[in-house]
Amino acid sequence: MPVISFDNPLFTTYVIAATLLILKAAAMSWLVVVRMIRENGGFRSPEDLRKTLANPNPNPHQLEPNPHVERLRRIQLNDLESFPYFLVAGLLWIQTQPSLTLARWLFYGYVLTRLAHFIAYLTAQTHDMRALLWTPGSLILIYMAASTLLTALL
Amino acid sequence: MPVISFDNPLFTTYVIAATLLILKAAAMSWLVVVRMIRENGGFRSPEDLRKTLANPNPNPHQLEPNPHVERLRRIQLNDLESFPYFLVAGLLWIQTQPSLTLARWLFYGYVLTRLAHFIAYLTAQTHDMRALLWTPGSLILIYMAASTLLTALL
Amino acid sequence: MPVISFDNPLFTTYVIAATLLILKAAAMSWLVVVRMIRENGGFRSPEDLRKTLANPNPNPHQLEPNPHVERLRRIQLNDLESFPYFLVAGLLWIQTQPSLTLARWLFYGYVLTRLAHFIAYLTAQTHDMRALLWTPGSLILIYMAASTLLTALL
């Protein structure tokens, strides 16, 4: 049976985790958009001070960093630092034919701890709490990559 | 027929869009390089003020943010916030066997609106125009990911 | 023989390069963590000044940019600007059935020049040296994407 096929439960598990992460990442962009509209600021380009339909009363303060928008951008960057790597690592790792149980724990564990990390970051929990929720995802990524590397080398 | 094969027009369509986006992203890095050379500035590391063959007359202003270089970096980051996700989402979505017509519209529509967004950003069009050209790409990404997720779940 | 299979030496070569890059990227996040602990600063969120187990004596200087932490973040961003694209480009390029010798040169050449670039950036070598070590990776990425695009078009 080919690995990359919806008949393969390993692949289906990967796809569910991967598409949830992609939707989460796409949602981050929209959260930034919505926040910039609500705050009427947090813009970054000089031309964003031009008078337009969406910005009828421009003023220079709109280019200052807005704490709410900056928080969302930090979360987005934090996702970027691992999501693309996880998406590729996961696809390669299922080629090593891990057990479905382990795959479910790791794929869904990554998604769930990343969602928890997002909520902790959004609601400004302590740095310690964020670190605690960030660590499992990083270890899962390292495990998948290292395990796939070993299979390729041996 | 395997999905991932140049005999499959769905895969070929995906590959054309994917490689165009990758070339666009690689070009962004070179645009930043060329702009830093032309502006003789926009550097970010303290050691970039050392006297070298490429920088025979260093001066501290070279470390200040340069508006032209910063604009290119914002465009590059904007690409980064969706290209990697689109590349993975597209590869997974063609596993759901969408119609070739729809795939062409979505893949080429994404590439074309992203190129238009790039030109609008580079030439400092209004925020409204940028938003208008950014939205289709984001909706295409969300559609592909959501549609693939549903196939995996059902 | 399917392309995506550990029986295919092209795929195995790709997997070795890809997983090394993913491990390198994951290591960058941990280097940032370790540096922030050693510097006791370089934080970015206002809530990181709250008194916690890991930060028993908070002070406002901890939110200032720390040169060592910022350097690691620039390296991480530089990786992000090409690793995800290389990971996808490499997977698509092996579908074009390049020779194994060329694949080994390009895949391992990318990994080695990126590791050399990392060491040059970390130890604050000149901008010229960094540029010299950055260029091969970018050209390899462009070659892979362009060559795959041509195969898809022809």
C-alpha cells in the first residue's frame, strides 16, 4: 500500500494534524487583520497613512507598534519557527512506518500543545507557562526528524 | 495512477505553481541583496561595519533601517506567512482528487494574486489595494486546507 | 519504483539533508532559549517581567534587545527565508529523476554551506564572508526549482 494515500490511517492522521495547523496559521493572519481594524493602527508601511475607504481619518499614531497587534505577530512568528518544519518532518516520518498509536499521540499532541501555547500567549500567561507548553512540540519535532534521519542512514 | 507523478496533470499544475512561488521567494532574497548594495546600507549586524572589499568605506548610518530595504523585508515576511503553508496544503489537497479545472483556477489564481500583491506592495499602493490582493490567496489556502481536512475526517 | 521510498537512494539522500536541516532549525530555537537564560534577558513580551520560578528577580532591562539573542534570531530568520522552500523544492526535484551524484552534491552542498554560514554568522565574520557562504545555497535552491519547473512545463 502506498504511504501517501487516504487509505493509510497514518497518512490520514498526518493530514488531519497538518491541515489543522495550516488553518491555525491562516487564522493568525486574519486575527492580525481584525486586530488592526479594531485598534485602527499597528500598521507598518508609510503608505498606510494615505486616506482611503478603509482609513478615512489617517493619523501618524497608526504607524506606531500596537501592543495587541505586536502580540499576535509574535505568536505568528513563533508558529513560523516550527510549523513548516513539522509539516515536512511529519510527512517524511510516516514513511518510516511508525505505529498508528504513536503517530496519533505525536501528531495530535503537537497540535494540542501548540493550541494551548497559543491561548497562553494570547492571554499573556507567564513566560514559564509558555515555555512549558512550547517544549513538547519542539521535542516531538526533534524526535520525528531524528527518527527519520536514523531510518535513512541505517 | 500515483498522484505524485508528472503523468498526473493535477501534480504538474501543483508543481508549476509551487516552483514559481519558490523562485519568487528566492528572488526576494536577491532583491534585498541588490537593494542593500544600491543603498549601501540597511545592514543589521554590527560586524557589517567592518571594512571589507564589498564595503570599503563603512559608516554607522549603514546599520540604520533603510526604507527601501525594510519594504522588501516586509514583503518577504508577508510571503513567508503563507507560502510554506500553501506549498504543503496544495500537495495534500491534490490527494483529494479535485477537478483539474478547479485546481488550475486555485493554483494559478494564488500565484497571480500573490504576484499582483507583490507589485502593489513594492510600488506602495494603498493598504486597501494590498488587502484586496492579499485576500484571495488567503481564502484559497483556507479552502484547500479545509477541503483536505474534511476528506481526511469523512 | 515509487520515488518516495527508502528503497530509492535519491529519496534517502533528500531525507538525510531535509532532516539535518529540520534538526538544525529546531536547535536554533533551543539556542535562543539557552542564550536568554544565560543572558537573563532578551525577552519580548511585557508579561516576561512577571516574577516566576524561572525569573525570580525581574527587571525592566530584561525586555531590551540583547545583542547575543538578537544575533541568534537573525540567524533563525535567515534560515526561515530558505529552509522551508528548500525542503519542498528538494522533494519535488527528485521527482525529475536527477542523477544520484548531482543530488548528493546539491543536497549535501546545501546543508554544508548552510552550516558554514551559521558558524560564520554566529562568530561575527564579515558580511562578505557571510554573503559568500549564503550564495551557494540560494543558487542550489534556484537550480532545483527552475529545473523542476522546466520538467513540469515540457
